[in-house]
Amino acid sequence: MSPLGLFSVGRYTAAAEPLVITLKGVTKRYAMVTALEEVDLAIPPGSIFGIIGKSGAGKSTLLRIMSLLESPDRGEVYYGQERVDTLWGAALRERQRNMGMIFQNFNLMASRNVSGNIAYPLEIAGLHRGDIHERVEELLELVDITDKRKARLRELSGGQKQRVAIARALAVNPEVLFCDEATSSLDPLTTRSILSLIRELREKLRITVVLITHQMEVIRAICEEVAVLNEGRVAERGTVRDLFDNPRSAAARELLHGDVRGIERSDADE
Ligand code: ADP
């Protein structure tokens, strides 16, 4: 058993069954700006849930609140039955240890090679050297970059860097993976390969994936359910199919329109 008590080295499976994440009446203001207003949302466990909206809609704020990096001014956040927005100290850290996060700009450490980056959260968690080595090898294999284990970050493509970031995020077996515009700086082909990796990992590890993006094609490629955020409010939510077949809100129609134009542009390029 590892000091974390979260996973056994040598297994891919997540330690805990993911829990439904529920937001009730979540409101957040920054000075004069209302970033979120009365947001109600339930993220089904084990789903790939998309949150889409244009810039300034409140997506990052929502993600920071769901990942307990910030507290709402009003409202409540639950993981399963447990209210989590009021947690602090050791209980907060314990809950956050069940979350992994990946970002648009990868947030990797340039001073460490690929293995060193993936090992970092395991070192923080106090694992023994041998266990860290074994777990890093397992993670390299999981994201299919075994041949890059000793590479410096500058030798990697964007897609390979995101694979390292995914491996690092999954190192301590979180039950939820938050993706913050994780493919926004990648070309379409690399975006597709990262999205299919995320889908594969969800199947293999049975984790919940919450993905924020401004790109409709990302939602279409990978998500099952989606919430459209507009000016801090949920404009609509439902299945991805419904959103594309029958968008009910002006915000969704605007995002879809932008997407269609984007597809036409890339077709014309070919
Ligand atoms: P998105 O991720 O959809 O682009 P954000 O959640 O970043 O939206 O921002 C929502 C609104 O809240 C914006 O008007 C933004 O300027 C404001 N905002 C977000 N974070 C802060 C902050 N730390 N201080 C002040 N205003 C903020």
C-alpha cells in the first residue's frame, strides 16, 4: 500500500468510484464583475462533460470553483453527498488530491525531464523511489510516450507535452480530470489524438472528465453532455446531440455558427 492509500502501484484503475459533482446556486463576483450567477449543475460520475462559452463567459471561474481552488460567494458545491466548498486544511487537500488538471499551456517544469515531471506529484505524496519509478513507467505507457522518458521538454511537440501533463495529472489516481482549454493551442490532428487519448483513459480508469473549451468541435468530438455558459449563467444544458441538432439558446446558436465557419475555412484550405 502506498503512503497515499490511493492506489497500488501496478494497477491502472482509479482508487475511488467517481462521485456526482453538484453545484447549487453558485454565484461569484470580482469587484463589479459578476463572473457566475446562480449556476446549478450536476456532472454525472464517469461522464465526459463539456462546459462551453465564449471568452469571459465564466468557464475558468466555474472550473476553479469545482476544483476547490476558489470558493463561491454564494451557493454550494457537493461531491456525492459531501459539501466541499466549505472544506479547509487537511480535508481540502485530501479532496483536491482526488482531482487532476491539465491546461492549455501544459504548466510543466522546464527544469525537469519527462519522467521528472510525471514523478513530481508522487514525490510530493511521499512515495518511495522504487514505487515512483514503477508508477512513472506505467504512466508513460498509459499515455504512449515511453520512448520520451528521458527527453527534455524543449524536445517535445505540443501534443507530447500534453501527454506528459495528462500523465502527471493522473499520477495519483484522481477520480476527476479537469481539462482547461487543454487542446486550444494544438493543431487539429494533435487535438484529435489528445481527445481520443482522454476518451480511452476515461474508459480504462473510469474517471469523470470535465472539459472547458470555447471550441464546439471539441465538444462534438468527445463530450456526452454539455452546459453552455453565457455571461455567468447556464444558457442551456443537455446532450451534445441535442445541442447540435436543436440549440435552444442564442448563446449556443452563436457558438455553433462560429464553428461552422471554422470548418468551412479549413475545408477551403485543403
Ligand atoms: P472564461 O474562462 O469563460 O473566459 P472567466 O471565468 O475567466 O471566463 O471570467 C469571467 C469574468 O470574470 C470575466 O469578466 C473576467 O474578467 C472576470 N474575472 C475572472 N477572474 C477574475 C479575477 N481574478 N479578478 C477579476 N475579474 C475576474
